[in-house]
Amino acid sequence: MFNAITQNLFHGASYSAVGSFLSVSNGSLGTSPSSSSPQDLRTIFKKFDLDPKVTRYACCTLPTCSAIYPPTFDALHKTFSYPLRCQQAKFGKVCGSHLVEKSLVMNGQSIPRPIKQYPYRHFHDHVGSMLSRPGIEQAIQSHVYSTTYIQEITDIMSSPALRNLIGVDGRPFLQTHGTDLNLVWSLCVDWYNPRQNKAAGKSVSTGVISMICLSLPQHLRTREENIHVSGVIPGPSEPSLDAVNHFLEPLIDELKESYEDGIYYSRTYDYPSGRSSRSAIVPVICDTMASKKVTGHCGHRGKYFCSRCRLPRNQLQENFDANAWPPGLTREDHVALADAWRNMETLSAQISAVKRHGIRWSVLLKLPYWQPSQWTITEGMHVLLLGVIPRHCRDLLGLNMKELPSRDIDEDDEGPHDASMKRGRKALQTQSFQKLKKLKMRVLKALCLEMGVVLPAPKGRRTKLEYVNGLLVSQYPCFLLTFLFSSLST
């Protein structure tokens, strides 16, 4: 078993190759396949407790709901089972969507399995595996000690926000006491297209919830083994607005337990007799749209578009003095508005409240120390690498003249949904001018990009007619003759 693990982990042998090795080894030792000797690498991983602790939740298929349900052990069939329908209630109405389908047969019986799964890796398990590796604890302690007490800000760990963070015992969180180890983390939530990115935007979205330990030195933070991938949010559509809270809740519950009570690990690399650890999330680093969903702020087109200040949108073009901008809400005021929004009985009331105050409830508010206005950070990758630089290359340098100008597509536009694109492709196949004209502008733009349609340089903002004619003429050249003859006859 040890040789099988070594071949897989250190030499990259596949599961099938290791399985062949186990069969040969058992045969040479005279062990029958029916004996207790493992025949599969996954069984060995379970024996050595090397697999990460993962819970597979059943997820509601409606993006507006997206409630998740943990499995319960079914003693009758000796397997895990899930509820048949979604039991999430909102505004007095139960969702009721199907959660499972009968597709697995065990002992002659059909066992339901989730239609959509949300795999969640437990946070405590990741911290335990990280502290079991050599050099990690020493690197954390030396880095935190070297950055906590210096006046010059050379790293986020030397920032006032972390130096002034107070633990549950009333003392600075970063100051270690005895064998306890306190860790600071950043949270990132983002969506990507598993079918490769296209200039038209995402038509299928899969989300990732990940965390980076800021207590580690910079050269160790983003190593694969140190990044905690908490969960993968299933597609094909993103959860809408506050529905993302369902996916974050298991992680936030573990983080709250870690901060308030501490987690005891029976053995770490530097402390064979065990030690306790506490963890806290400080910055939430996402792009603009994801950060609004995760932190509960309104969108960038709302009245209070900024997460850090309360400058109304109608004063954006006349107030350039940053010192005169109203400060962001305190945690107490933010929680009051979020709780009021959460307790409203109708959707229209919630929409009106967001228009007035720009605040929704977020599961991050369950953490007693988290500051919504101060600790929400918009990362610069989307602004620079995916916004300014591509626009400069496409518009000013003209490096991709075969594609539509980037000004035809909003930087914040996520692109049409997969269902809208299917309707658009079907309308294009029927060569129906009227059906294409009924499509939304973003669908027509995406179809032009997908089909490689080359349009002449626009004199102003393009109209639907230009996109429709460009699609039909490029895909069906005979349509031009039909169009001309029909025009002459009329």
C-alpha cells in the first residue's frame, strides 16, 4: 500500500497503473482478490486518511433559489440520501424544485442522486493538512512577527486593519499566546466559463470559492497546496443576488467556529502533542460584480455604487474631492439595513430598499468582526488586464480587426445566457429576418462574434438591422439576392 501511494503522489502514476501494480503484487504474494488486501488506490487513500474531507450537497436547480442540502445516511440502503424536493421557503412560498433523480442501482433498488451537486471541502481539514507539512508553522510565525510591529507597510500583515484586529479575548488577534496560532485569510469568489472564454462573455458559468492564507510569506501564499478551494458552484447559470449565500454558509459557519472557539489539532509538524488555531477573514477580493453579490452591496449602477463610501451616483461627475466623500456605513448601520432587507415580506419591498439604501443581507455578517465597508476590495485584474489593456490593443492598435470593436460590448456585460444563445442560433438557422430582429442586442453581438462576422466600421452606435443583415448575408450569401429581388418587386 505504501508503494502504491508513493507511485501516485511522487511519481505521477495513474489510478489504473497503480491498480495493475496492486494486482501483480497481490498475485506474487499469493493473495486472492477476495481477501482484505486493497485492490484500488482510493481504498488505500481512505485507509491512510489522505483524501480531503468533502461534503457533496444537493443543490436546487433554480438560480434564484440555489439552496443546498447535506446528505443524510440511509441505514436501510447503507448509502447517503437527499430530500426529493427543495424545501426553501421565501416570501411564504416553498420552492419545491426537484433535487434528485433515480439513476443509481444498488442491491436491485434505484437510489436517488442529486441533479446538481455542490462539493464543499471542509476548512478545518485544509488547515490541518497545511499545518502537517514541514516549515509552514515556522514560516507563519516568523512572517507575522516580522510584519506586525513595524511602522512601514510592506505587506498586508503590517496594515492598521490587521494590527488593530481584536480577538474574542480582547487582545490583538495577531499576537500569539502560548501554543495558539492565529491565521488571517482572504476570500475570493469568481465565475468562469468551463468551455473556454470568448470575447462575447460567459454563456456557461461555474463558480469557485477560494481562500489564501495571508499569514504565510508572499512566496508561499499562492502555492497550489496552500490555496484552499472551498467549493465549486455548479452551472450553467450563476446564482442570482443573495442566492450565493447558500454556497458560502458552510464555510462561514466553520470560520465563525474557528474564530470564536478555536480548533484543536491533535498533531502538527512542530507540535506533536497538538495545538489550537483560530482563523479570520479580512479582505474579500473579487471583481466588481462578484463582490457586490458576496458582500451584499448593490450593483455598480445603483444609487450607492461604491462599497467604501456613500457618495450618491448623481454626484459622481461633480464631486472630485475624495476628502469630501461621505464615509462608508459602520458595521452596526450596515447590519441594521441588511436585517431589515432580509425580514421584508415581498420581493418588491426588497427591491425598493436596495434602491434607497443599496444594502442586502450577506452571510459574511455572521462573522462578528467583519467590516463590510472597509474590507471589500475590488481586484485590479479585470480593470487592467481584461479592460484597459484589451481595449487599448483592439481599438487603438487594431490588433484584431476581424472581430467587433470592444466598445460594442460592455466591460461589465456577462454576455447572454446559454438559453438565449440557443434561441438565437435556431433563429439564424431558419433564416428568419423577423425572428432575428426580435432577439436582444447582446445576443446578436454574441452571434456575430461566434460566427466570425466582419462588419464595416460603424459611423456611430450600431443598430439591430446592421447585425441581422450581417449575420444573414455572411451565413447565407443567397439571402442578399433574395433581399434585393424582394426590394425591387416592392
